[in-house]
Amino acid sequence: MLGSLSLLWLVAMTTSLVSKAQILTPQDYEEEDDEAVTTPSLAVPCDYDRCRHLQVSCKELQKVGPVACMCPGLSREDQQPDPPRLGEVQMVAEEGCAVVHWCAPFSPVNHYWLLFWESNGAPQRSGPLNATVRRAELKGLKSGGIYILCVVAANDAGESRVPEAGVEGPENWAGSSFGPCRKLIMPPRPVTLVHAAVGVGTALALLSCAALVWHFCLRERWGCPRRQGTAQASEAL
Ligand SMILES: *[C@@H]1O[C@H](CO)[C@@H](O)[C@H](O)[C@H]1NC(C)=O
């Protein structure tokens, strides 16, 4: 009697467990399915490259895009932006200009501008460049000039930091390849080089003429026979 009761109890327990398992299992799968649907779209980063020229802001991409995507975290809007990172700078010696590339900071930015100064000159700044811009041309640079160039980001809360113009040692900025500033040395223009070559050539020609004239004048004045002999020998050659 006891044995059959315990057997019944055992049967009841197992069936209830099995039915519970059957009830639970599909729900679990559904939950997992939901996660599977939502997770990848959240995990996809937006097609945003902070170094790409004319890159619209990541927020815009999120608004426009067909699928939700993730943006990199930004610093707060009520704080001045972090400094941008100055990238490649191509110098065009013929035109006295430099093409400057940079990357956006991880901060909200309204606009950029370029700041540059000669070794001991007053800082000059370019006009404002909108927040999509990552490349700009700097014109009117003197050939052979040495400049410090910085890129500055600004938003409503202020502008990004730039090392003080007065701080000694532009080497500090030349060394920091990830900072907003760099030292630029404009190469001399090729025209200048040609001029220099022509100048040096002319000077050399004049010098040799002078040397020849001096040589012959000396010979005429002293009339040294041995010298005459060597002169004749050289003439014969
Ligand atoms: C930003 O400036 C660039 C270059 O001057 C221009 O092509 C672009 O249309 C501007 N974008 C906006 C949103 O003003």
C-alpha cells in the first residue's frame, strides 16, 4: 500500500516536472530569439570615421540610417571639446600652401579653425570650418618659413586647448604626433632653388674669370719665364 502510494507520488512529481519543463522551454527560446533580434542591430557601429573629410555627425547617421547603430561616446555638451588630432600635413612648396588633415575629438563640436604662427610672430587664425570638415588648405606660407600649426575645435561651451604660444620649446609639439599642434618647416620653392643654382653658377663663373684675369695680370707684371713656360704648355694642351 505504502509502496504503491509512493509510486503514485513519484509518477505525479515526474509528470508535473515534465509539463513544467515543456511550458518553460518554449518561453525560454522566445526570450532568446528576442535577444538575438535586438542585439546585433545595437552592436553595429555606425559608419562614422572621425578622420573622414565631410563626415556628418554620428547622431545624424543614427537619425537617417535604416537600422539603429552605435556611436562612440562623446564628452559632455556643457564642456569645452577635447583637442582634435592633427593628421597628415602636405606642403606644396610651389604654391606656398599646406593641406592639413585632422581627426575629430570624441566631443560635440560646432566648428573648427586653424591657428598658426611663425616662430616669433603673432598667431593668425583661419575662418571657421563647419563640423563636417577634416581637411583645409593653409595659404600664403613663406618658403623656408617655420610655423607652429594647431587645429582647434569649438562648441557652445568653449574651445579646445592649445599649448601656449609663449611656452618654450616647439619641440614639445613636434614630438607629440597625437596632439592638435605641429611644427611645420616650409621647404624652399623650386623657383628659389633654381635662382639659387643660377646665382651660385654665376658666382663661380665670375670667380674663375677673376682668377684667370689675376693670373694673367700677374704673369704680365712679373713676366716670369718659368710661368711663361707653363702657360705655353697649358696653351699647347
Ligand atoms: C561644410 O563645409 C564644406 C566645405 O566648405 C561644405 O562642402 C559643406 O557643404 C558644409 N556643410 C554644411 C553642413 O554646411
